[in-house]
Amino acid sequence: LADGQYFFVDILREGIVLYELDDRPLAEPKPLSPADALRVAKEHFERQYENAQRFHKLARVAASTNWASQSAFLLHQAVETAYSCLLLTLTNYSPPSHNLKFLRGLAEDQDRRLIDAWPRDQHRYTAWYNILNEAYVKARYSKHFEITEEALAWLLERTEHLHQIVATICKERLAQLEQATV
């Protein structure tokens, strides 16, 4: 809690009982020192960005072997992890959600450049993003889940673009935090 780790801060905020026999108060979350803020943000970025990249690479492999449902699920994970990476790096908080629309909204509120990752000027682009959002559950469990090759190719390309934007924004934030430590 004292380090402001979002999982434990959520537990405190939501009043989740962990242990009732100990009457000592929980530590209060404190703002991180500039050095700690840099360290934590860097750890979040390095871990989450690499995971997002791995999911994307695995999605490409799945797509190339005609495993469309698995590719869609892995792409969902690549996008979810990219948004989580950005939110954790910038704010030290990412909600426990698999809803890409929700996460996208939170991320775009942090930096408007992220809007460019997902064009909204054509109905099919919005429909394809919605399919991606549903892939977390439906690609794994529904025998009716379908995604076209064209949609998958577009989603692979846009996910790569999202990752590039996320990397740029996160690296800028890390540079700001680094400046605050000197």
C-alpha cells in the first residue's frame, strides 16, 4: 500500500476484508518519491509492453496458420495489455477490466494521440473493433464466433500501430520522470 500498488489500493478503496483478527490500521498509500515513481513506471512499461508485443506476435502466428479465433483472442490480449501498459506507466493504475472500449476510453483520456490507433470513419472499422472487444470470451467459448481474414489483417495492423503510439507516450513519460529525479 505504501508503494501505491494499484491492486492493493483497490482493495483498500473497496473495503475488502483481508484479515479481521489484526486491529492494526492498514498503511496509507503515499505519493511516490520521484525516484520510486520512475522505478515503478519503468517496471510497468518493461513488463507490460513486452507482454503486449508477445501477444501480438502470437496473434500473427495464429493468423498465419488459419487459427482465426485464437488470433482474435490473442489480439484482444495484445490490445488490453497495451492499454494496461500505458495506464500503469502514466498513472500507476489500471482497472481490472477486459472491456477494450472502457480501457480505450481511459487511455485516450490520458493522451489524445491514441485516438489515431483505431479509425472510426467507416462502419466496418467500428464493427471489427467490436468483434475484437468480444473476442475475450466469444473467441474461446462460442462456436458461432467468426472473424474474416480482412478484419483480422486490419486488426493486426492497427494493433501494431497502437503499440507504436503506446511506446512513444510511455517513453516520453519515463523521460519526464527521469528529469524529475535530477
